[in-house]
Amino acid sequence: MYCNRMEDIAYDSSVFLFRGMTMSSVVVSGSSSLYGEVSIQGSKNAVLPILAASLLHSGVTVLKDCPCISDVSDMLLIMEDLGCQIKWDNNFLIIDATKLNQIPVTGDTAKKTRASILFLGALLSRNKHAVISYPGGCTIGKRPIDIHVNSLKKMGALLEDEENFLTCNVSKLRGTRIEFPSPSVGATENILLAAVLAEGITEIVNAAREPEVTALCEFLIQSGAKITGLGTSCLRIVGVDELHDTSYQVPPDRIVAGTYLTAVAATSGYAVIHGVIEQDLAEVIYVLRKMGCLIDIRENKAFIKRKGTLQSPGTITTEPFPGFPTDMQSQFLSLMSVAYGESVVEERIFEARYNIVDDLNRMGALINIEDKKAIVQGLRRLRGTEVVAKDLRGGAALIVAGLTAEGITVVRNTDYVERGYVDICKDLRNLNANIRMIKEA
Ligand code: EPZ
């Protein structure tokens, strides 16, 4: 890991209840209310495409508040292989992409992260050539890249499918009108990276509107790109000859903020959370208020207090932004389990994102999957036990469940959580949670 982080609490064999555990686990002693103040880290899903974007020009990019998480470290390993000079200076990340080589991006690191596919648009723009493996990412669905590939072909790129990787060449990317069959976040970002230095004008119709896409556009504009339509489903890019050095402030991570708001709500707590941009979390805040939380947001600071019993919000359906974010769905399964009444969750973005239901049911929840919907019975008294994270947000949701449960919960495989949370245990200890991370020696 690039970041010089303090090691978490050393290995403690006394709490290991099982064999074959992976590198890290989180031990939570639950059922007390969270209270206190916490500041939100930089956004993972904003910074990952910006890292790829830093390859677009032969120069230096400085990112302030870049989160020190393993998905970032993985991207930086690939960038260093490509010839970038990388330096951390406190919470500044300095990238010098003056010299890039043409090595393939096909190693294990590229295969395990979803964001590695974003090097495709950037390297085609910069080098007119890329050899890149199919990406990995959380096992929440098939996660194809057909929209990325078909769109780049429309811009003149030749992409050869070589089984496990793609060989891509182009003489010059040409701007054109591209209409997405569905608003893919990653495909919108890849085409932005391909279009900013392309010949002519590119229009992306049915573009994703996530705040992380808008952050990428803001970074690119700051670097000299010409993009209009930010925040809308139609982005228009006028290709320019080159970009230039820039320094950019990474926005706070809205999903980390939403996770902690949910944890406070689940434990009948009260807290001040610094770094909550209301319009980026509007749907989540609306549902938490509907469930009975008092939330006041002033100058990107959220004051949250749960009053009385949480009420079921009825049905929540995940949708592209500005709808309810799929990355908050698992955390709400945990929250709904302790709310009054039956709730329904309909996951419409990914076809396999109910990975935590069996573990929550072993903690005492009562959730059934019917017709791709999760039917959640409320007012369940969760009990601590051993559970296993199977993806990033599912791992965070199991920690939220552990915070409300009676007794000790051990969440295994929390390497997944470290992909997106700089230090979830430290943040939650700031809210007076009794929680620690155990790393195998
Ligand atoms: C990004 O993934 C995020 N990851 C995900 O966050 C997030 O859940 C997702 O957007 C939706 O908001 C990063 O930004 C690194 P998509 P991405 O392309 O780009 C289908 C987290 O927990 N699709 O918008 O992969 C796809 O299968 C992660 O931080 C195609 O069919 O998401 C899915 O069903 C998890 N063909 C839907 O579109 C394609 O070519 C949305 O995918 C691309 C996508």
C-alpha cells in the first residue's frame, strides 16, 4: 500500500473464532448509540477516473484530499508501471505523467479493479494504443464493458478481443454523437477521457449524471478541456489539442457520508458529519427523514439525530442519479431490519447485489428475496456473530448491522471495505463506537 498508514490494532488471536481468515477483519461490540463528530474522506469514485485522466497530458497533476484506500493504491501501481512518478505529500498526491511507456495493462492489479478499464480511454487519447485486460470489481453482477467498447469504436478505435484482454489502436479519435443504451457511470467517464483530445465534437446522450462524473468534468475543464452540460444527461465535449497541469480538490465521498448517517440512524445516535453535500445525497437524506431522523445540513455539515423508533420507508428502488444510489442499498438492508414495519428494496442497477442477506439473517434479521426484491421484516433484535463481507458496500453494511447488534460481531474479509474506506474503524470510533480492525500478522 502506498500510503504510510499507522497499522491497525495488531493481530489478536483471542478473538479469532475460525480458520482461513483473510488479511483483515473488524470486531464490533454493538448496541450502543453513536455520538460525536466525524469528517468525510475524499471520494473514491470521483478520484479513480481523475487518476486515469492525469495520464492525458505530459505533465503534473496534484490532487488534494486523495483518499488513501486500496483501490487508489492499485491504480497508482498500474500508473507507476506505465512510467508515472507518484508522490504522497501528507494528503496531497502528486502525479508526474511526463513520460509514459506502452506496456500492456494486463497484470493481476488491473484484473481485480473495476476502474482499471478507465485507462483505456486515457491511453487511446495519449498513446493512440492500449492493451488492457477486462476489469474486475465487486462481484455484484456481470459488469460487462460493451457500452465502453461500442462507444470507442464509434470514435474510430479498432478494438480486438483477445480472450482475456483487448488490443486497441486508433490513428486519431474522432468526435461523434454517442447515445448510451443505459446511463453507465464508467462508460460516461471513459468516453469523456477519449473525447477531450479527440478531433471535433462529441455528444454523449443518456450520460450518467452521478456527482463523480461531474467531478471528473470539473477536473478536466480545470486542465483545459471544453465540456458543457455538466450534471445533465447530455454532455458536449469540444476536442482540444492538449491539456495542462492542474491542482484539484477531491470532493468528499457521498457514499462514505451516507454510510455513517445510516450508522447513526441505526443506533439511535446523534452526530455532526463534516463533508455532506446535500444535493449529492438528496434521495438518501429524504429516506432517512421519512424513517424519522432529524437531519439539518448547513455549509456541508450534517447534524443528524434519530428521534424515537425508526419507521419503515416502504419501498426503496435503486436508480441512476439522482435516484436512490445502489451503493447505499446494502446499508439500508441493515437499517430497515431494525426499523418498525415491513420494507422492500428493489435493486435495479446490479443483478446480484443482495450478497449480505444470508449473513444479516444469521444475525437475526428476517429478509426474503422475491422477484428480485428484498422483503425486510422490521424491529428485529440483531445478535452479534461471525459474518463474511463479499463486496465493499456489503462489508460496510455488515459493520452497520454489528453496531446495532447485541454482543460481538466479527466481520471477515474486510479487505473489501478497505477498498473504499480510508479507516472505517477510526471514523466510527470518533462516533464512540467500540470497534477495531484486526490484521493477520
Ligand atoms: C460505478 O461502477 C461505481 N464504481 C460503482 O460503485 C457504482 O455502483 C456504479 O458506478 C453505479 O453507480 C466506480 O465508480 C469505480 P455502471 P460502474 O457502468 O461504472 C451495466 C462502489 O461500491 N453496464 O454505471 O461499473 C452494469 O452491468 C462501486 O463504490 C453494461 O451493461 O457502473 C450495471 O448493471 C460498486 N455495460 C449498470 O450498467 C457496460 O458497458 C451500471 O453500471 C457498462 C455497464
